[in-house]
Amino acid sequence: MPSSPTATNTGIPSLLSTEEQLRIASAAVYEKSRELNQKNQELNELSLKLTDANTKLSELDKLKSNLLELATHRLRGPLASIRGYASMMVEGGFGTDLTAIKDASRKIDEASTSMETMIDEFLVASSLASNAVHFNMTPFDMGGALRGVIAKLNPLAATKQLQITSEIDPQQLIVNGDPDYINRALMIVIDNAIRYTPDKGSIAIKLAPNSDRSMIRFEVIDTGIGMTADTISKLFSQFLRAENAFKFYVWGNGLGLYIAKQIIDGHSGVIQVSSEGEGKGSVMVIELPSLSPAVSITSPAQSISEVAPAAQDTFFQPEVGSPKPSINLIK
Amino acid sequence: MNTLDQVASSIIKDQEKVIGPLAWDEAAQVTGLQILDRKTGKVEIVANSDHGKVIDDLVSQYVELFGRAAREACREAAAPLIAGLPAAEVPSSLK
């Protein structure tokens, strides 16, 4: 007698069980796969961050190498000068000629000062390039800052009998920025104009709001050595020195305008240069966003009391035959 | 692509990351959903169909195969897109 079909011999329960088991296994695999996918995404993000960090490190490493190379190369010049003159003095090469000894001492002083400036600029350029600089933003009067910079650089201009004129708008020209760094940028631009303008040349400095008063415009126009279009295109790069620049200032390090640009960029400003060519002078322009004159000035160093009450031009006119030019203030 | 077309595309592409090309094969079985381009992820819900139901069917397709985790994956994939939709237009499977 044939046995009736049962759950066991038809195999149906075990088939259902297998289907169910497959479903469960499939869900488990799905969940694991999803987890893996999420981990994979996290890994990709980490990988991108690592790549980015690695690129920045490579750039910093390159900059460090450049700075090191430049430091050894550029510092060697003034150092050789110092050693040479010092050695001659020690060996009595100048005899009792006090004028020659004084001249050698002055050259040693000049070379050591330039070394100090170079080291300072290497450090600042390095910090700016690696975004390690924090600007202490505060509203301040750019007119007052500019007057201070011109006063500091007047002695340098006097040695070259340069005629410096300045037109600074008498009203407060308030910008939001780090006064120390903005001063440095202004100093670099005017210092460059002085150094690369032949003796008895002229430099015109202007500071005023632009036409819609949204920006403060600082302009330096000189009768200096000028530059080619090719030099202009690279002027704000690190370590660039125009070929004709060496004739005028041998100790330059090619970092000044790079630093100025980094500072101005960090203040949402614009720095530009134009020149009609070598020997035809140049015009350097910096524009910084203007703040309303109603904004109170927090820095006492740049307080309104320092600003001249009326428009004034500082007129620096060398007297013929005199090593110390006179300074006249014309209202 | 309208918002629900984008939701469908986003769900399928997200599933593809987990289960591979099978995600497209499963989506192709959903009535009312047209796969226009697998490479770009372009899909379209047929105009005269119930758009919400098509999305629900798509979600069910994955849930039947892979369980509740698949529903969560669909919700996560659709979340940024349905955030701007009125509550009444959000398919029930994604609520």
C-alpha cells in the first residue's frame, strides 16, 4: 500500500525553509554590502583629504627648498661684502685713512641691514605662503598710515635726491585691515619706487577714494627704471627680480612684491602695476575696500588726531648741490 | 526630469553602489518606470501612471529582495530630494 504524501517526503517544508534562508542571507549580504559601501565612501573622502594635505605639504616643501636655496644664495652676497671689508680693516688694509675706514664701516652696516631685511622677508613670505598669518582686522585710517610710511622712507629718498610729492585726501580713508601688514605693503611699494628710480627722479604718491567711493585707491607713479610686459606678468611671483633691477639695488631678494600681493589679496584688495617699458617709469596701484567714515577707529596709533586737518601735500624738493634736501609742506 | 524622476534615479544609483548592475535590472521590472540611460542614470516615470505608486513599487522591489535595510537605503537616497516636496506628494514608502 503506497504511503500518502507527507510534508517530509514531498520536501515542501525544506524548500520553503531554503527560500527563507536565502532571503535572510540575501538581506544580511545586502546590509554588509551597504556597510562596506559606506566605509568605502568614507575611505574615499579620507583619501581625498590626504591627497589634498599631501599636495599642500609638497608645495610647502618646495617653498621651503626655494627659500633655503635663495637664503644661501642671496645672503652670501652681503655676507661676502661684510667679511671682505671686515678682513681689510683687521689686516690694516685702509691704514690710517679714516675716510676709507668710515666708508667700509658704512658698507658693512648697509650689507648687514640688507641681510636682516632679507631674513625678515623670507620669514614673512614663508608664513604668508603657508597661510600661517592671521590678520588682526581693525578699522583704521589709511591716510595716517601712509603719512607714517612716507616719513620713514624720506631719509632713503634723500640719499638719492628724489622729489616725492604726495596727495592724500584730507578726509578719513578708513579701511578694515591689519595696520601692521598694510603698512608693510605700502612700505614695500614706496621703497621699491625709491630704490628703482634713478637719482634726482620723482615719485608721486596719491591716496583717495575711487569714483564710487567703494575702494580706497593708493597710487605710486615713479620715473624709475620701468619694466617690460614680460616682467610685469611675473612681477608678483616669488623671487622675481627684473634684469635691470640688479643695476639699481643689488641686495634685493625678489620677495617684496610677492609679500605685498599676498597681504593685499588677504584683505580682499587689488594690486596692479603698469609701465610703458624699460626706462619709462611705472605706476603701482593698490585698492582696498573702503569702510564708511562713520566707523569708529579702534587703534589709537592711527587715530584721527594724527590726520592733518586739511589737505596737504608733502613736497620733498632736493636743493641743488646739497646732500640734505629740504622738506616743505604746502597746503 | 521632475522631482520624482530624480528620486527614482537617486534610489537606483544608490542601490547600484551596493548591489551593482542588479539594481538596474530590478528597476527595469517596475511598471511605469522607464530606464532611459543607465550610464547617466536618466529615468522617467511614464506620464499617465501614478508617480507615487511607481516609487513605492521601486522601493518594494528592493525590499522584497534585501529586506528592511533596502528601505532605509532608499529613504536616505531620496531624503535630500523629497525635503522640498509637499507632504501629500511624498510616496508612502519614503515617509
